[in-house]
Amino acid sequence: MKNIVFIAPPAAGKGTQSHLLKKKYNLAHISTGDLLRKASLEESERGDYIRNCLSQGRLVSDEITLELLTERLNESDCENGYILDGFPRNVKQAIAYESWLNQTQKDLGYVIFLDIPKELAQKRIVGRETCPNCGAVFNDQIEVSKPKQDGICDICEHQLVKRKDDNDETFNQRYDTYMEQTEPLINHYRSLGILHTINEIDKEKAFQQIEKIIHE
Ligand code: AMP
């Protein structure tokens, strides 16, 4: 199975689609946000720095992000293919990643751009709840996305968590960061002729479109 890279604004569904793909195709799901949230718990200068970036909605340095990512990519579950959720976030990261792929003789795979309007992204952020155990995503403000039991994962019954950076203020900063730094990646991948765009906001329909791309 080829690797998959998601490019998208915050709350466009990268986590949800990654979770569905992981379940169906047994791909490793690598969220740089999750790697960084874990590293932010360290009692160290690096932990403090990452915590600050996350709470302000700013990108963590390319150096730290790449170090954590390449360490994760060397784990054995990535050999069968993996999904990158949240990386690359700027053109410099994309170029560093391409050089890592060349060195390790791996393939970039599919680049999928999930395009959703800012207003919908903001609405999704406010009620978002994630399962830290299996990665499933719910929303207690959107009727069709509510968990069956408040605060509990439908799939593995683990307690759901709300992210500290899922609030209006940090969302605006994260969205601006996306427009300034991540959006230029769309042209980068478009010019390489490998960009697939999904405009569908319904999660099942978006998943069907992704499956069509990977089966073509
Ligand atoms: P996410 O879970 O993808 O929404 O990311 C949450 C936060 O983690 C972002 O707002 C950034 O502060 C940080 N982050 C995630 N991925 C990256 C990356 N590739 N480069 C730098 N910072 C990142």
C-alpha cells in the first residue's frame, strides 16, 4: 500500500479520515500533532518550548518536528505504508521530507488536500472530542457526530478528550498559520502533478472519494 499525505486546514477531517484508512487498510497513522503533544509533556526546555507553540497555535520548529517524525517513521509498523496527518506544514518540511524519501528509497505516495470552508472548520473545532486510545473523532456540538454516550468512545469505550488548543482564539491563530505557511504547499504538490483535492464535507462520502483515488 502506498503512503498517504493529508494537507488541510485545522479540523478539515485529517484525523477522521486517517482513522478510517488505518482501520480498513492497516496503515500506520502518524499525526505530528500527537507526537508533539506527547513531547510537550516532557519536563525539559524542549517540552516547555513545544507546549508554548501548541497553546499559541504556532508551528513547532522544523528541526524538532523532523526529528520526532523520522524517529517514528523508522518503526516497523510503517513498512506496510503510513498516513501523514499534519505533516508537512510548510514548503521547507516538504523538501526535507522529499530528501528523506530519496535517501531511504521510499515513495511519497498520494497527496490529498481536504478543502473545507473556514466557518465549518471553526464549528467543528469547538465541540471536537478525540479518543486517545483508538484515534476516533467525535463532536458534541454536531448531532450526527455525537458519541452514543457522553464523553465515551463508541468504538473502544475509552474516555474521550478535548484538546487544549481547540478553542476560538487558538483556532484563529492556527488558521492564519495554515494560510501563511501550509496553503503554499498546495501549489508545490500541484506543480508536481500529484495533488488530489476533496471538497466533500460528509465524512463517509469523503472517505469513498479517497478510496477511489487510492484504487485508481
Ligand atoms: P494538529 O494536531 O495537526 O492540529 O496540530 C496541532 C499543533 O501541533 C499545531 O497547531 C502546531 O503547533 C503543531 N504541529 C503539528 N504538526 C506540525 C508540523 N508538521 N510542524 C510544526 N508544528 C506542527
